[in-house]
Amino acid sequence: MKKTLLWLLPLFIFSFLSSCEPEGPADKDPDPPVAEEIIEIPDEYFKNVLVNTNSIDTNGDHVGDSNIDLNNDGEIQRSEAELAKSLIMNYNYHEIGRLVSFTGISNFTNLEYLKITGIGYYPAEEIEVEKLMSYDFTGLVNLEYLEFNNLVTNWSESLDLSGLGNLAEVRLINNSPFYEVFTDENIVLPVNFMDVDLESTGSLINLDITNSFLNIDFCQVPSLKKLNMFYLEGGEPEVFDFHCLESLEWLNIGENVIESLILSNSSVLETLLVQNIGSWGGHYWNYPFVKYICIDDIPEEHEQIATLIDEHTVVVTDCSF
């Protein structure tokens, strides 16, 4: 009997110790799924267009055919934002009563095509500097094409596109100030112009700023091959200066008031469009002649400007004026 008990004792001890061991992973209930991060879009109108309209182009034809809310939860998950490669948005600023903030757009890191258009905004209040809009698209590192039209520039301070190394084409069209009554005083206010930062956009070759009030340093984009500055309608720079654009092939500066024009850049344009340009003659518009022109001392450039000069035009080859 004693021998039997001694033989069973190790079995009892092993059984007791086994019952005290913690449960293994297979015995645990599965962890609940982790909720995916939701992208914060502070502006309700920006979010509404993303979630409730065909703002996403899924087949590359540059026409929106889907909203971004794939799981229909009314929110934008990070995976949904990162799937978007082409985003097309249209706003009725007149109906909204203000411009739209695009804070949160930096989460769309795979975006290649972005088009934002709208119907003009008519402010009823006095302009306050602290309320001016700034647009930062620097997080869109894969962006290749941007179209941003119909902004009211006296309510828009800046557009930052710096560092977008894949950006090849930018169209900033019909971006101009609005006043209930335009006067000689308000049309020349500095607040009318929106600053555009194009630093380190080395792939940019096509820029269209038709009918817009913009401050742009063209020396930031020496890669430009095509530049459209047609009919700036009061947004003309003091000097049309293209001396940094050594790769420029096509230029349209038609329908503008041009006092000083610098074309000297060690190259010759293939196309120069200068329809209906001219300068202020003191008491009259002097069409189609420019007061001061600086060019390279190349026969082809002398031929290009032949229709822009009269006996009062100063033509030089050193751009010191």
C-alpha cells in the first residue's frame, strides 16, 4: 500500500503544477480589432465634398466618379486618403459665403492630380489680415499636376508648393481680387496679390497664370519651358522679367500693360505671343509698344521684338534699368 502511494505522489504534484500554469495564447480571447486612424478635416465644406460628391477620379480620365468614403461611415480613414491619386473639387464660394480651408490635405500623400475650382466669393466685410487664407500643399509629395482656379486673392495670402519635386504642370487661372466697387486706390493694394512659393520644384515645365494677381519669383523655376501670362488685367508685375528662364520656349504676355520687358536669358524663344500689349504714355495708352526692352544681342531676338518698339522705346542688351 505504501509503495502504491509513493508511486502516485509524483503524478499528483505534476497535475497540481500544470493547473497553476497561465493560459497560453491559444486560450485567450482574440483582441478586438484596432480602429483605423481617422483623418481630421476641420473645414466642413472640404470634408463634405470629399465624402458626399464624386471628388475622386478612379480611372485616370480626370473626371470624378466616386466619393472617398469607401466604407460609408461618414469619415475618412487614412487608408482611404492614401488610395486617392486624383482629386477633383468644385466649390460655390458665393453660396458658402467664404473661401474653403484645405487643412488636412497633406494626408493625401499619394495624390498625383489635384484640381480645385469654384465660383467667386463676394465678401461683405472689410478685409482683415489675420483672416487671410494660406494654402499649404507641400505634403503632396507625389503631386504632378495642380489646377487651382477662381480664388479671391485679396482674401488669399499665400500658396506654398515648395519642395514638390514631381510637380510638372501648374494652372492658377482667374485668381483675382474682388471689391463691390473697384477704385484707383483699391485696385493697386498689395493685399490683392497672393504669394506663390515654387522653391525646389525642379520638374515644373508648364505654368499658366492667366488673368491672375500673383507674386511669383521665376528664378525659383528655371526649368520652365512654357509660361502663360495672358490678360493679367491689373495683376501685371512692374517688370516682366524672364532673365532666369533659360529653358523657356513658349511665352504668352498678350493683353497686358507692359512698361519694362526683360527677355535676355541666353536663349531664344520658339514662340512669343504679344497680342495687344502696350504701355502708359502719360495721358494715353501706347499700343502696341513697350517703353524699355532688354534682350540678348541675337538677331532672332531683335526680330521678335520688332513690332513692340517705336521711336520712344529703349532697347538694351544689359538689363540695368
